[in-house]
Amino acid sequence: MTAGTLAARIAGLLREPPEEPDMSAGYLDLLGPSASPPPTPAQRAMQSAFLPQIYERVWRPVGFNLAKGWPFGPDTAAEHAMARDRLGLGRPDDIVKPVADVLDVACGPGNVTRALAAGVAGDGLVVGLDASATMLARAAADTRADAHAGTRGPDTRGAGAGAAPVGYVRGDAVDLPFRDGTFDAVCCFGALYLFDDPWTAVDGMIRVLRPGGNLVILTSRRPLVLPADVGRDLVRRATGLNVFGDGEVTGALADRGLTGVRRHRYPLMQLVAARRP
């Protein structure tokens, strides 16, 4: 798929598409220059030029695997496989994969985005959205490199040929720019705890899901040794991160009418999946 065709296809998903979609930077920028810095230390780190360089190979595998209980919890490849399974996608080596439109919210440098594309047929589309220009620049570069090499990463063998095209959008994860009921699957891995208003973000993810679509969220989990209010406030003030109790995310999805809500708990993280009826 050419860059122009990809830009036009992504623009067709937007509530207010630009007249001339421009992906010359490797992504479609819907935010433009920001007049103010991100408000929390965690959000400022995500916008930095340094973190995208180490995110996929150091920051994410080390930090996330420890939070998931390494060496007993799932590694990155198992995490990606679980995401594809819960979203109703195929495996990288499947001959026949589903044709689906998939959204990866707060995609960072696109590591999960590309892993999802490995489970979607070539007629589908996987879109990664993030507010960080530095993260998206790295995502676009790595996606081009993987496509040229005919692979999409060590856990996605066989995904180079026939896998879904991947495109990136710079936009607001709490106010998603897409039309209602646009995607068959929505994923948000390792980002919900960064948002100032996580429940509005969840509302947006549900809004852009088609009926029958699947939602998967990997986010923080508060250790039971920390009192709910004290633990949440201490972590939020120190880092800008939200820590969610065992029933908060599952309860929020059930309260919003989603069905089949299920959760995998890890020491400091939780993976929650549900379906829009």
C-alpha cells in the first residue's frame, strides 16, 4: 500500500479528516505544535527524544516483565500473543487471518502495533495513535525497516508478507479523533495509567468499537499492601501515574455495558479484556 493510499484510508476513519492528509513525517499529525509541556514526569518522559531509543529493547521488556512477575509472568512475546488472542486476531503463522481494522491507543514506538498487524490479513488495517512525535517517528522508522526486511519482530515470524498495513496518527488518546464504531478491535497497552482522565479515555475506546468488537487493556495494578486512597495518591503525586485496584477497570467496563469481562492479574499489572455487545 502506498503512503498516499494509507493516508487516505486513515483519513476515512476520522471524524474531521484533513483536506489533504499528509504523512510525510511517517504519521498523520492531528495535533500540531504544543504550546505547553506535558504536566507529569511520566508524560514528559514519553515525549522525550531519549526514551523512544531504548523503549522497545530496554525500558519496556525490563520494566513490564518485572511488573508482570518475571521470571514467572509472561514475557513480551507471550504478552503480544495474548493480545492477539483476546482481540480475536490470528497468529503470525496462520495461513488465513481475519480482515479487521484495529486501533492501538497510545502506541509509543509501535512495538505492540506491529505485533497486532502480524495477526491481521492484508486487507485489514492497524492504526497506532500517540501524542508523542518522537515516539511516532521511531514507530514509523521501525515499521518501514521491518517491512523492508519482511518481518515484524522476533515474536511475529511470518508476518512480513500479507500482514495488515500499519499507519500512525498523532492525536489525543483521551479524545480519540475517529468516528463512532470504526474499529473491530481496540488495544491500550501500558498507557491508561498515564492519562489525566483515564475513564474518559475508556469511554472513547468503547465509542470507536464496532458492536461485537473486542477491547484489551494492559495497565497498572495496585499491590494489596497499599491502602487504596493512600497508595493511589502517593504514586500519583510522585510520578504522575495512576494505579488501579483489582476491581476498578473490570468494574468500569462492566458498568459501561461491555460483556465477557475477564482479567489476568500480575504483581503490578493487569490485563483486562471485554467485548462491546
